Amino acid sequence: MNIKVIRATETWQRAGAYYVRIQGMAKQHGITLRREFDGHDSPDTNYIVLTDDEFPVATCRFYALDGDSVMTGRVVVLPEYRGKGLGRRVIEEAEAWIRELGYKKSVVESRDVAVKFYEKLGYVITCPDVIHGDTFDCIRMERSLENA
């Protein structure tokens, strides 16, 4: 693998994030485009895209919740690239950028089946109540990025 990291600020780079989300999540789980792309996919949203030989293979997004916190989400790795550490890598790259922007905390609403993944990355459950979404059940988790 020849993995490169893109902080997607241009349209063509964001298209890579959208491609991964469509192929790796929406198509696989029958999520419509209207549900996958919401009001948080805006010009103020930040995206990380990992490419393998210039082809997008993993992504995540984050956006400000307040002056100290961001919501990190839409973490997707194409099926053929799963199990290779790219989920961890995309989160770590996002957190580095988040810290550079001066935020102190990352919040995720993890799919219930991914809680262990986030716990390994240092996230803790902050509310045990299950969030019942249109497609998935989620658990709210947070990680302090100070001194991380």
C-alpha cells in the first residue's frame, strides 16, 4: 500500500471523501444519499481522505460543536482495505488537525458495533443511553485531546 493523507480542502479532494462514504457505507447499508449527506457536509466541515496510489480508500469528517469541541464522524474505510489500520490512521490524522485548530475534545457517536474500536483509541462513553438513528444505534463517546 502507498497511503497518503489529504486534508481535503478542495472540491476534488472532498469528492474522494464522498466516494468512500458512498461505496463503503451508503451502498453497503442501503443508506440513501439524502440520509448520508446531511447539513454537516458544509464548507465549514473538515475532511481527511487517505489514498492508496491516489485512489481514495478511507475518510472521516469533523466540525465544530463549540469553541472547545468537535464532532468527528462518518469514519469509513472501503471494505477491501479494512483490517489494515486505516480507521485508526484516519482518526489520528483528524485529531492532529483538530489539535492544530485549537480544539480540546473530540466527540463521536459511535455505531454500537464500533465502541471497542474507539475505546482502543482512548475514547470513553459519556452517555450510556443508546441513540436510535434511522440506520444505526449509536453510543456517544469523547476523547480529550489535551496532552494527547
